[in-house]
Amino acid sequence: MVIDRKRIYISILITVFSGALAGCTVSLQKKEAAPKPAVRETAEQDITTQDNIKQDIGEHISPDGWAVNYAVPVMVAHEIDEHTASFVYLGESAGTNMVTISYVPGKQPEEAMTEITDTWGDGEAIERTEGFFPGTDDKWGYWRSIAQAENGSGFSETLIGGEYNEGVLLFDIVSHNGNDEEQNITVSDHLAAVIDSIRYENFGPQTMYEYYPGTYSRTDEDTGAVYSVILNEDHTGRLAFQDNVDIIWGSYQITTTDGDNVYEYTIEGDNLMLDQDGLWLTYAREGAGS
């Protein structure tokens, strides 16, 4: 079975911009910074806005080895500092809509993301998901989204973070939804297009889970049958039980690619413990100690 990583990523991205998320305030630090424009325009494209304004494609190239495109003039790029740039939607909308991309050196994803989510307030519900990092089909990322009352301002904020070249690459997506659904879709399409366009000069190996890949097996005491959990370096794998089932693995869950089954797991040393219907079974790494 071929794993459609692009489809999996897009489904996560759609989740980011759908749903009625509301409340909270936009970080004033980004507004007060009075960032300078950082626009690189390429050849004009046959793209029009809702108002039939022909758009160009702008390009921002970061010194940290990533680049994105965005629609001009409906969006504008601002360089906050040498590691941070924001992409702001200028068309009609219910409020501020922007994507800020930052490189945070010397930290891990959850550490960098927590520094932001801690400012969201103790009473806020934070949705946590994982998946393939934007622009890749073999690197892992983490999503954090804030949701508030549906009768609020229509505000939502989502973070996407992933280990990137001895630091963290962080997307901070701020969005406001109004009563005009067509307008909301247009805005979300522009924000999603920025993220979806990202490309990398050199995305080095992620080391957070470098000891996870391998084949872990256990022998059934009653039947003598051997069952295995196979974790590949690119976060794909296979459950070799009665049948072979393709999987994707994250920090604590294994998900079958058809989405029908999710298993919690943990790794301690050379053992993988898998929760199978409430029973935690231990699988030993093949070749360990040999």
C-alpha cells in the first residue's frame, strides 16, 4: 500500500483553518515591531482576487534555508528579524489574518511551542495533533490550536512546530472568521497556500526520535506465532500481525494508514510497549545486544 503523505498533511491543514474558533487577542509585539517589507516578486501569474485584481507571486527567501510564495498585492511580507517573517492578508476579512514563520535555534518543538501556548491562558482548550511537517514527506511536526466560544470574535490561532536544523521551525497562524463563509474560505486558502508552498534548501535529519526506528517482535506463548511492529525512519511502518497493516507513527501513537485504528505506545530502552485493547504488550527490538 502506498502511503499518501500529501493527503494526510492536507487533511491536517484543512483542520487548522476549519471549525469555529474564537476569542483571545493578537500578539501586539508583532504589530509594534514596525517590520520592513521583504518582498521578492516573480513573474506575474494568471490569478485574480474576489475583486478581479490580477495578482503577482511574491517570494520570501529566509537566511535559515526556507522559502515561501504568497499572492501580491492581496498579501504582504514583513521581515520581523533575521529569523522571523510574517505574511499578512490585506483583503477584506473579519480581522487580522497572518502566518508568521520563525526559526528558533537551540530548542525542541514542544519547548518553543509551550512558550507561546502558555500565553493563551489557563482556561483555554488546546487541541494537540501530530503529522508530517509542511513541505516534507518524511519529517515530523506538531500542531497546537486554540478554541474559544463560538459567539466570540471569530479568532483562532494555530502553531505548527518541528525540529529543524538544530532548532525549531515554527508557524504561527492567526485567523479571524466572520459571517461571510465565502470570504472565510478565501482567506484560509491564502494562508494555507503560504504554508503549502514552503521548500527547504537543506532540511537536516531530525534527531528527537532517532532511536525509535527498528523492528520489535514478540512471540505468542500459546501459539508460538511471532508478531512484529516495524518503525521506519520516515515515520511509516507496518504491523505484522495476522495480516500486514501499514502505519504512521508519532511521538506516542501508531495510526493505521486507513485511519481505522490508533494504538498508544511507548519505547523504553529496547522494548516497545503497545496498548492492544487495554492490554499493554511488550515487543523487543530485534538484534539488540547482539
